[in-house]
Amino acid sequence: MNELNLMTWFADRKLDYLPKHFIPTNTPIDDAKHLWVLEKCKGRYYIGNKESTELSFLLHEDNIFFEDPQEAVLYELTWS
């Protein structure tokens, strides 16, 4: 049986704004990748676009930005 990840339930890791020091990734995020981030990563992150353009909104291509550069590299190596 899988253990409950308390960080997923009790930590407020997903931000509603993009801090300048966050590291961008090139691989678009989807539901499966977001679940992976919730379970495998520990740091804060932001999902969205650096520039909010009409085209990116229509295509729904959101990327993920990490506070921890190591988590950004791990995400890219796993999902790119």
C-alpha cells in the first residue's frame, strides 16, 4: 500500500504568480506530469506561461517553473 505524501496535502507549494527567480522548463505540463510533480518534488512551483499571450491561452500550453533548479532538471530529464 502506498504511503500518503503529507507534503502533497498540507504544503502550499503551487503558486498563483511567477517569481523572477523561478527556473522555466521547456516541456509542457499535463495532468500526469502535475501528479508526478506533486508526488516526487518537494519545492514550490508555478504552472503557466511567462508571457500571457492569446495564442498560448488558446493552445493551452502551460509550462512549469520550479524554485529549485535540481527539480527543474529532474522534471526535464524525466518528461522531455
